[in-house]
Amino acid sequence: MYDYLIVGAGLFGAVFAYEATKRGKKCLVIDKREHIGGNVYTEEVDGIHVHKYGAHIFHTNNQEIWEYINQFASFNRYTNSPVANYKGEIYNLPFNMNTFNKLWGVTTPTEAKQKIEEQRRKAHITKPRNLEEQAISLVGIDIYEKLIKGYTEKQWGRPAEQLPAFIIKRLPVRFTYDNNYFNDRFQGIPIGGYTQIIDKMLADSNIKLQVDYFQDKETWDKQAKKVVYTGMIDQFFDYKFGTLQYRSLTFETSLLDDTDNYQGNAVVNYTDKETPYTRIIEHKHFEHGTQDKTIITKEYPAEWKPGDEPYYPINDTTNNTMYKQYKALAAQEENVIFGGRLATYQYYDMHQVIGSALVAVQKEFD
């Protein structure tokens, strides 16, 4: 008999398992994949740590969270500075004075603000009703048309005017010559990849991989006094109120023996609608690699269907209303702890997952 059955060997489950075993509890961790780590899993290929499920850059303003993750790995000084490729034209992200200068030839923040205001007035937007109007009100028509519209519509599989405005509200816009995407005080990539972190967190737990919890849920539940569940909340309740919607991703990874530097940056976004993928990741740049070869991954958004990997919740009114019904059911489960992005139906950055797991730990043990 275990104290906790943890369904999912991702970051939330691993943090909970680490804290529980540190307190003398016995944990059984199961996962349907053939590896631990969930979406932060990194695999070493010819000395390059490949981010198997998309780029993961750790960043936070919370010193406690930063110190917590640093006990499991040393982090480098990587700064997230993606660039946008629009039909061969290269622009800096986030939108900043380098972007405005390349697009309009302006050199001062005042000129850039005047240009955006001029385009905002031309669009006659007073109260943004959707993503398109919200984006134009933030950065003007030119940037929206070149650097937002095509990328966003590929990412979400819907016209921008049908997407809610809140999706774009956290878009960074800076009137400085600063290409650092995040404003957070702490940022970096673990030297040696993320998998080592999960390895250390789960060192004192029993782990079983390639296990589908729902194929024999009743038997698995009997293995422990409590369950920590990090999967899809609607699946846990057998889709009682319907199926929550997600966007999925597919990845096309290639080892290039004939070049040591494919694109000169870890992440390049392709913002035109004609290019089928949203971005190319060149993994070696995350750790400033000097290998004589390189590995790239093209990232293709896809409509999610049951059986696919769910990545981005579609937090529109319909889905959020449905989630609230599932959340109410979850609150009635005395012996189940729900945590992580799938069980709470929201997009989390890594530091937020760790923070929410530590809150769950505090609630459970303190």
C-alpha cells in the first residue's frame, strides 16, 4: 500500500512526489509515456539536449521558486530572444524598438508610439472585441498583418476575429532596444537538460511507465490511500459534461550532419500563413552548443482529437463553463488531488506548475 498514487510523471507530479517522499511518504508514480518528465522531457542526441515537446525556457520573478529548481540542476545564462521570419524578412521579438525601426524606420520611442497611435485611429477601434482588434490596438495594423495574424491563426486554427481578445493581452510591447522576451529576474536553461531534474525529484519513488491509468483505474486506485491526478480532468470524470477542447502539436525533428548552425537562434517564428509550421527550434543554442552538427525541430499546430497529446486549452466561454462543472466535481473528491495544466484546464509556465504543486503540498502536509 502506497500513501500516494501519482498519475503523471511531469513537473507537478514530480514536485509532489519529491516533497511527499521527503516527508517519509511512499509514492507510486505512473505515466502513459515511455519516459518521465512530461512535456519538459529532454533527450540527449549526439551531445545535444533536444526539447522533445517544444522549447522550454525557465523564467520567474519568484526567488523562492528559482532557488527551489536550482537545487536539482545548474542553470546557464540563456536569454530568450526569439526572432520572427515573415517571408524572409527578419524581425526581433518581443516587439521593441528594433522591430519598429526595421518596419518603419523610426529611431525613437516617441516616433514609434505616434506610428502605432496613427494606425490605431485609422482602424477605429475603441473597445477591442476579439484578438484581431486587441492586437491592432496594441501594435498597429502593420505589425498585426506581418507578425501576428498568420502565426496566431496557424497556432489556434481559427480566424483571428473569432478568437478572444485576452489571448493576446499579455503580448510584450517595449519601447526600448531590448530583445529579451521575458522581464523576469531569473531566466535560464538547466545545463544538461530538464530530465535530470525530474530524475532527482523521483529518486525515492516507485515509477511505472507506459501505463494507462484508465485501462484499470479501479485497480490502480487501490494501490494507494490518495491519488494525485495530473491528467485531463474531463477524462477523469468520463466526459460527463462533454469533452474539453485543446490545440495539439506535431514535431518534425531532423539531425543535420552537414551544418553546425542552421538558423543562428534557438527559436525562429514563421509568421506568414503560407508556411505550415509556426516555428523552428534549434536545440543546441539553448546551451550555447559548439557541436559540429545541429538538430532542428519544426513545430506544426494541429486540431486536437481524443488520443492526441493535448497542449493548449481553448479557454473560450463554452470550454470554461464546462470546466467549472468538472471543477465542482473535483472539489467533492476527498481522496484525489488535482493539479497541473490538464487537471486545471489552463496554460501554465514551468514556474507556475512548481508554485501550484508546492501550494498543494503545503495544503496536504502543513
